[in-house]
Amino acid sequence: MTKKAVVYARQSNVQDGNLGRQVRECKLYAREQGLEVVQVLEDKGTGQSKLFERVAGRQLFELILSGSIDVVIAHEISRFTRDRDGAEDLKMVRSQITGAGLELHFTKEGVIDSSWDSDKVLVTASLDSHEFVRTVRSNTLGGKYNLLDQGIPVWTGQTAYGYDKHYRDLNGHKRQSYLEINPVTSLVVKDIFEQYAKGVKSSAIAKALNSAGTPAPNGSKWGSRAIENILNRELYKGTYNWGKYENVKTKSGKTSRRKRNDEDKGLTWFEFELPELRIVTSKLWNECKVIRDRNKALNRRVVQTYLLTGRVTCSCGAPYNGSANKRKNKDGSIRYDRYYRCKGKCGNNAIEAEEIERMVWEQVCKFILQDQSALYNAIEASYTIDPETKVKLETEIERLNSAISDKGKE
């Protein structure tokens, strides 16, 4: 049965705007822990006051006594008390919660058990400079989330080509950035989409722009990658996504970019429809996306199978390995011509895979169908070898039989 949780959040003043951030992180924490948030309580006031003196604080105590919840979640310790002098108050809050059989969770510390020391935790938190740095970063991100919650786009990083970034005062936030369409570079963006939709390659578009002396976004020359980046940006059709992708570390320690889940929308991923920033129509943008997806599929590496790799030997004594040559048909489709090439340096010509495989399969089928006793003798002889090699041979024989059967059906 899913445990029911209540979220408690508090901000010191109306302007700091971090209530949304606290609630968001508490909800994310609840989802990770498999908890169901049934109510959110919000206080606005200083942390110097006692919890039971606050409006939402009193509501929290009422819920605790009612027995309708199982878990209390807060963003951090300071939401209950701000300084070390409040340690006794914090102990009282914890005893009230745990005494009623409920669990107390903080998004940073997790669930609070009996070994938790209020004094030690408060002192450590106040002296930990790294924690202070993380808090500053978290508050900065919280300010962005506060704007996003109000439906105000946040423009971070390099300004997209085709737009100009300006600043203005907005709801008390000084130097709030916003974008406007650049009348010159936006025409370049539109031309790129139109040319690509007509079938012009990215490299050809880049070459034409360089020949015309059109500066690239980074001030240097245009290339296929720059064209692809423009074609991939949804902002040009008036759709802006903030936080759609996140950076995650792989097992090798490298950082990889990954798309967030749809359930993160409204929490860490925000999507805006901004028709005032539309440079191309949705229809044109989607047409180009279809072409890009098709080209990506055509250029995707095709895994080829070479059954005779290492099993066929050249006259020089070196083994033959499989390889493929990528070719383009007259209709624009891609094909792969399969060959076996000598691994040595004798210079012998490559052999077409279909030809040599056909010859080998004919001999294998002839050997098995005409002289099955030889196959059975080979199996019988395998019983005199070690078990590991025996298993490998039986697996290989089973694979060959299956392949012969499939070949016979063609």
C-alpha cells in the first residue's frame, strides 16, 4: 500500500520565490521513494518563529494528529528552524511526528531515524562551506524555476542564431532576458529550411552560404554540423523547451546527454509555445524533420554477418575477414556490397561474399547430405574431449544445421 505524504514548505519573504522549488524537489523526492503526495502546506515567514506559531505549521500538526498521513516531507532542516537555538524546537517536531507513528523525510538527508542528532546536524550544516555553495546554486536554479512556474521562459546559454537577446525588468526581477527575431539572420534560417525541404544537402547549403559570405553563428565558416543544429532546433517553429535534456554520467565516467521522461514535464522540463518567435511554419519544420530522420536511417551503420570470417584462408596463409563497401544506388538508396579480404599483405583481390559463401554452403550441404556417417563420427569423437570443448562443438553443429535449414528454404 502506497504511503501518503504531506509536503511542508516555507519561504522567508514573498520576493525570494523559492516555494515552488521546495515543493518541486519534495515531489520529485516523493516519486523516487514511491510516496503519494496528498497535500502541500506552504508558510511565508521567518524561520525564527516556532512551527506551531505558523499557519501552515498548525495545519501540519492537525494532519499529524488526524492520522490521515504517513509521511512528512520538507526540503531541508531550515524549513522548520533556521539556527542552532532552534534545535530543541526541531527535536520537539520530530518527536511529535515519530511519536504518532509517522516518518519524517528531508530531501537531502532522507528519512530521519532514532540515531539522528539535531544539534550535530544543525552545527554541521552551518559550518559546511561546500553545502553553502550547493545551497547558492540550488537557490539560483530555484529562481529560474520560479519564473518557469509563472509561464516566463528562461533564456540561458548562447543565444540561438536568428534572434537577439534583450533585457528588461519583469515582476521585480532585474535584467530578465527575452528574445526578439533578428530581421537579417532570421532570413538565413528560413532559407536553410526551404533549401533543405527541396532536397539540398546540408553540405551544399553550407557551401552556398560560405560562397555568399554569410557569417556562421560562431563567426567562422558554415559547416554541415551548423546546418543540422539549426534544422534540429524547435524554437524556429515557435516551441521552446527548457530542461528537456539532462546530463548524466555513464559507467565509464563520461557525461552523456539524455532526454527526460514525459512525467518530468512541469517539474524539471518546461515547454512553451511562443508564436512571436516563430521563423518557419510547423509544416515546413516537420517536413525537414522527416527528411533528416530518413537520412539518418540511411546513414546508420548496418551490421553485416560474415559466417566465414577466420574460417577461409588465403593462398598466402593469412585468414580472410569480412568487410563491406557502402554504395549509393541511382534512386538515392544505400546498399552495402559484402566482401572477404585477405588480412595479410599479399595483395590478392577481395572475393565477393555471396560467391564464396555459396560455394562453401554447397560443399557443406553435399558433405552432410551424402555422407552423414562422417558427421556422426565427428560427434562421437567429440565425446572423448573435455566437456567445455564438447559444448562448444555441439553449439557450433546446432548453429550450422540451423543455417543450412534456412538456406534450403530460400
